[in-house]
Amino acid sequence: MAVRRFRTPLALLAASAALTLGATTAAGALDASSTTVVPAGDSFAATLSGQAVFTAGSTTLTCTVSASVPTGDANNQIPADPDNHNDAGPVSTTINPPTFDNCTTSIGGVGVTVSSNSTNGSWSIGAQYGSPISAGLTMPQGGVVLQTSGLASCTITASPDGPTTVSGTWTNGSPSSLAITNAPVAAVVTGGFLCPTGNQTTTFSATYNVTDTTDPAQQITVTS
């Protein structure tokens, strides 16, 4: 039981990393030269390719479905010209909170429900042209909440102290993609027996395909 007491909640904490989709501020992390994102004004979807993997020590949590899609408002839309260009830094835009589904843990007997929200602010995605092209996904304070069930009943809140960003690399292509590898994520745990209450740290890895939903024949591209 001592081993389960340590690993079970940490596996689920890793899931919170997924949804914070980190611990640095996006704008500060991406400051550099000029950036342009095209097609200006088009809407886009970010859809998981493969698996989202969250790790805490030797424990993993894996989700096979995750996406942020447009819903007809201003979210998930490239800024219109001229705001799709920045002479001295990244271009960013708000997105709808990503969903995470079909999640499992490496610990038997533990289930998890994941919910994302924009209660304390907006989610956003930003890109900075360079070699490689940098990108980041930012969530607001408390933007992801995980509730475990089974052997441990714990509540894990990601990004508890303010907006955070997980940084990754953007690749132009058909489709373009955002890859995040072992990005650190802060979380806080509350609950009873078997829950390691307090502050925790996990890592998150995932690749998202980013596609143009206004004109599927177009590609979302980051240039200078």
C-alpha cells in the first residue's frame, strides 16, 4: 500500500499537466524577432495526434483524445491583418479550452475525470518565428481540474497560482503541428486518504495537428 499511496495520485497529477497545456509566461518565453501567422482571419482546430502522455516519476497517464475547436466566436481564429504580424515578438490568439478524453493511468483501480475551463481567464496559443519556430499553449489559473476515483479520491487543480504556459516547437506542414515534450506543469492536490496533498510537479508531452477550418485547403503557417 505504501507504493500505491505515492504513485496513484501522482499519475493523475500528470494529467493536469496535459490540460495546462507549464510554468512560464508565454509572452516572456517567446520574445524575439518578427512573426507572421497566415491565413489572416481564418479559424483553426488543434487536434491531438497520437497520445498525450503525463508523467510523474515512474507513473504515467495517457489520453488518446484531445482537441480545441472553433465554436463560432472569436476563439480559435488567427488575428486579422495587420494583427497577424508582430515586428518584435510572437503572435497569439485565444482558444477554447481543450478537451481531454479516453484517459487511463498506469495504476490499476484508479479512474479520472478531467474538466477544463476559462473561469479565471482565457486560454491562448502563441507562435514565434525562428529556427526552430517556438510555440506555447497557455491556460488561466485553475484552468484544468482532475477528479480521481477508485483507490484514491483526489482533486488536482493545474496552474493554481496564475496563468502558465507549456512551451513547444511548431512545424509548418500539411497539417502544421505543435509538439510539446516533457514540459513541466505545476498542480495542487486536495483530498483524503492516499492523496499527496499540497504542491506537485509533473511533465506533459503531446503533439497537436493545427488545421484551417475556414478553408481546409489552406495550411496554418508561421513565417517571419
